[in-house]
Amino acid sequence: QVQLVESGGGLVQTGGSLRLSCTASGRTFSSYAMGWFRQAPGKEREFVAGINWSGAMKYYADSVKGRFTISRDNAKNTVYLQMFSLKPEDTAVYYCAATVGIATAQGNFGSWGQGTQVTVST
């Protein structure tokens, strides 16, 4: 198990940018692949992006590909989600999660953060 805390959410206008951070503690961070998910009210949780332990392998949902970038800094026990060209449909609570497997939409994520709100206004 690893404890995860997200930060960096907020209110931005359409076309703006945000960088989300997720800091881990409790276990060896570099042992985990990491993912970002989001959930809007009334909608199912959606996979956004994933990254393997080294950062060499990255995965993105089609809806964010080309606009979002996932990265990690194992020395800081932190994974990031840089979001550009934000759209109102990106509005959601964003969660980071950890897995000992592969960080794709089909991955088995066993640890989750509490989430950070991202709101994109028109």
C-alpha cells in the first residue's frame, strides 16, 4: 500500500492550463506504476493517463491525447499531470492511483488519493 495526496486543482477558463501533482508516501514510490483518473458528477470514473515506474511508458485516453502530459519524479515521490487547452468537458474530480501492474485503463489500481477538483469555465 501507498498513500497518495493530490494537489493543484482549481478553476480555469477554457483554453487554460493546470498542473496536478500527486505525492506518495508509505512505500517505495518507484516500485509503482501510476495513473490519473477523473470523475464528473453523474458519470463513471474515467481513465486519463498512466505511467510506468521509470517514466518510459505512458498511456493516454483518446480524449486527452495531445493536450495532457503525465510525468513523474521518483526522487520527489511525485507524479504530475500537465493539462493544456482545457475544455469544459475536462471538469471533474481528478484522482491519482498506484498499481504494481500496468497503468492502463485495464490496470488493477490498489491505492487511491482523495482527489482534487478541476473546473473549466466557458
